[in-house]
Amino acid sequence: ETGVTQTPRHLVMGMTNKKSLKCEQHLGHNAMYWYKQSAKKPLELMFVYNFKEQTENNSVPSRFSPECPNSSHLFLHLHTLQPEDSALYLCASSQDRRLTDTQYFGPGTRLTVL
Amino acid sequence: GNSVTQMEGPVTLSEEAFLTINCTYTATGYPSLFWYVQYPGEGLQLLLKATKADDKGSNKGFEATYRKETTSFHLEKGSVQVSDSAVYFCALSRGSNYQLIWGAGTKLIIKP
């Protein structure tokens, strides 16, 4: 399998549930990202990992907890979410964090919080 | 601060029409500029990019020129197809953390 994959593609959860989103990249990249995409809003960068170290946390609520065990895998652990957290969550990777680097995206996980 | 402004959609065109999607930016220095495309049910993918003033990015018949004097990076295509229907995002890369700054996206609908 090539590129960036995400599982699950769709997730419905209650506000008291705990779930995790998984992202895997097969591109040999060093940087990985989590984005939130809501309707009619610009993409919101949530977290950035570079060489497995978290380098950005854009004021994301603690009910979202990222984990990067190695350069190829990225998780987003979800706990006690709110209905307004319903969105498409996109994972991306890039070779490094240079000005000209292209980010490669997975297909996203469509999350619905009831 | 850094920002990207795109024309609001949806933009609806007939097949073979000429396409322009406007994108203007605010940034200090010399950002890199990108257009990404998101087809229905998929993630974003890079369409084209330009890394310095007067550069022209091109791919799949789409073009955009980095205009520093007008701080613009408008996307154009001479003859659109139904398969071009998607959401198009303009973005810039700037700052010490090289974070991508995104526009809100423009939905393009091409009718046969």
C-alpha cells in the first residue's frame, strides 16, 4: 500500500466514548500532521510531529491526544468529545518541514459525535 | 499576520468553459504558494505550487503565476471538464515553523 492511509474512514461516537484514529504513511517522510476540516472553514492545523517529536500544538483541547510512536504512524486519541468536534479529520505527511515541502494527505476520517 | 483569501463558491461552469479562481495573500517576505484539490470523498492533493515571484506552477492543464506585486496566485484552466469538479484550496507556507496557511476553499461544479 502506498501514500497515506487513515482508519477508520467513518466513526460515530457518543460524548462519553473513547476512540482512536490511526494514520500510516508509506512515503518515508519525517513530518506528520493532524488537521480538522469543518464545513466552510479553512483547514485547522491541530498537531505537528517531526522525527516523532511534537513540534506544534495549536491550542487544541485536551480531549484530543496525539501519539506518534514512530515516523510512520500517527494516532489521535479521542475522549469526551463534544458535538462541535464532528468534522473530517485529515492526516498528512511531508518529507521535512521546509518552506517548499509538499504535504501528502490521507482520505480522512469522518467523525460524528452524538 | 499571514492570511489567504479565496473567492467564495460554489463556482458553477459548463464543460469547456474558462476557469479562474482568485487567491490573494498577505505575508511578509517570500512565501511559497500552493493550490491543493480535494475530490469528493478524498483527502487533499497537491495540484501545483510556486516558490518564488514570477514562477508559474502548472499541472493537468491548470496554471497559476506567483504575482508578488499584486500578492495573488490565481488558478486558471482554459477548458474545464466534469472531472474537475472538486474543492480547490489556496495555501501559503511561511514563518519559522513553515506552517501552511489555508484559504477557506472554493467549490467548483462543472456541468456537462
